[in-house]
Amino acid sequence: MSGKVYIVGGGPGDPGLITVKGLKVLRQADVVLYDRLISPELLREIRNGAELIYVGKERGEAEIQEGINALLLKKARMGLTVVRLKGGDPYVFGRGEEECLFLIERGVECEVIPGVTSAIAGPAYAGIPVTSRWYSSGFSVVTGQRADGSAMDLDYIPKKGTVVLLMSVSRVEEVAENLMKVRSERTPVAVIEKATTEGQRVLTCTLRELAKTVREHNVTSPALIVVGEVVELRNKLWKFK
Ligand code: SAH
């Protein structure tokens, strides 16, 4: 009989941010396939004798994704309990749906265990709520890069509310330029690097200064950008060092 694959959200970085359910299956797994952004502390939770396979990849590498799919299928068909551990939430730019679909289409049982996404927890750890009764009645999570490498789709940038941008730092000039077509250049912005980890760094500026700030401070991946008035609340809510 075929085993089962759990696609588990590992949370944004702080190992304490995996769910109770996610941790439970991680501890039961026979095989764990994990991504680039997974905390080493979480990996220590696997049981003795379980197999740990690193499958980190740069975005868009189709062959590697095919290899991961094939490996998940192979391990499940060996009757094993497989955990596919992903950063944040598997369904927020995590390609969890592709892996799950691939398995289901081949008759393998697959369950997705949601995770705490960096898009919400990252801002929270920087003292920024994504919504606020005073500042914002909604938020959008948008990628600055599309799978085919083409320019950002402006239709995804709403006129109001908070915008959280993932995968946007390497193309920050283009992203900032696009945002300024929809939002005032005076809009407050925060850049959060390595959110929820020991190495978390937060920079704040206005939309106009965004690209310059990212380049001057040498911000590297993983990092996310928060755009909107909610960034102002950081001054009052930020309680970390
Ligand atoms: N599924 C993930 C997102 C995957 S896309 C989630 O729900 O969080 C990868 C992008 O997420 C990175 O380019 C970066 O923009 C963002 N990201 C993930 N972890 C991050 C972290 N710890 N700090 C800042 N940004 C992070």
C-alpha cells in the first residue's frame, strides 16, 4: 500500500512558529524533504533513523521541481510517511498545490498542513499589523516576480490597504516604480530581512526611497516589503531589540 505525503508549512523562520499538527507529523515522518528557508532547529525534531533530504532550489527551476515530485512519489510508493516541509505556508507562493496535485493524480494520498506565512508573521515580528481599524481594512500579498520572469502585474496592486510584497528585493527598482503608479511616493514602507529569525533586520522609509534603501543597506533574500500606513504603528508596537 502506498504511504502518505504531508505537505507541511514550516513557518517563516522562528522554529516556534510551526503548527502543533505540523510538528506532530514531522516527528512521525520516515522521510523529510525540506526547503532552503527551513530552520535547522526544526530539522532536529525528526526521529532517529528518518531520512532527511534537502531539495532547496532557486525559483523557477522546472527540472528540480520535477525531481522533487518524482522523489515524493517514489518515497510514498515505498509505503513511507513522507513530509514535504516548506517555508511559511505551502499555498502562499509555495507551489504546494503543484506537488499535491501531482500526487493525487497518481493515486497517492496527500494532505496539506497550513503554516504561518512570512507575509503576516514577518510584519508582526517587526511591530506591523497587516490590518488595523485606524489604517487599513485589507491587505494583499503580491509577488514582485512572475514565474516567466515578466514584469509585475499592476492589477494586483490595490489603490488602498496594505500591500505585502514577496520575492521583490532583487527587482526592487521595477517594483517601486510600479507601486508609485498606484500609490503616493510618500507612502510608508518597511523592508524586513530574515523575518522572525535571530538575524531579522527592519528598515523603514517612504515608497520613493525604497529602491535606494534596499540597495544602500544591501538587503538580501529572504526579505519582504510592506507598503501602507500600518507601517506607522511599528513606532508604537515594536517591542523587540
Ligand atoms: N510560502 C512562503 C513564501 C515563499 S516565496 C511563505 O508563506 O512565507 C519566498 C519569499 O517569501 C521570499 O522571497 C521572501 O520574500 C519571503 N520570505 C520567506 N521567508 C521570509 C523571511 N523569513 N523573512 C522575509 N521574507 C521571507
